[in-house]
Amino acid sequence: MFADMTAPLIVKIREAHTHKDLHDIKEAAHSLKGAARSACCNVLGDLAADLQDAAEDGQYGDDLIPQIETEFERVKTEIAAL
């Protein structure tokens, strides 16, 4: 359930980045951070926190978004293996 509920946040982050929308990046990163940490996906939560901080500082997180996408795929694989 976590992967299905979280996937739209990953999409929203990517779309917000494409449109250079810092507000939406910050909002989606904040939501992802909470969801990931609640599900004990700490690496994903930490990356989302870093992206939220970057957006608050006026940065688009160009280096963080691919890391978030990669970590999300890893988490999905781990969940599927359970």
C-alpha cells in the first residue's frame, strides 16, 4: 500500500521540478518525507527532507530527485519481496 500511495508524490516532485515550481517541490517533498519515515523508509525520508530544505533555500534539487527516484524503486522492490 505504501508504494501505491507514495508513487503520486514522486510524480508530483518530477512534474514540479520540470515546471520549476519550488512551492510544489517543497510540499511534495514534505509529504514524501512524512510518509517514508512513517513506513521506516529512512533513506527515502532523509532524501525527501534534503529536497524540502533545498526548495526552501530556492534550489530545485537537481541532484536529489534522481536519488529519490532510485531509492523509491529500491523500496518498491524490497516491499514486493516481502
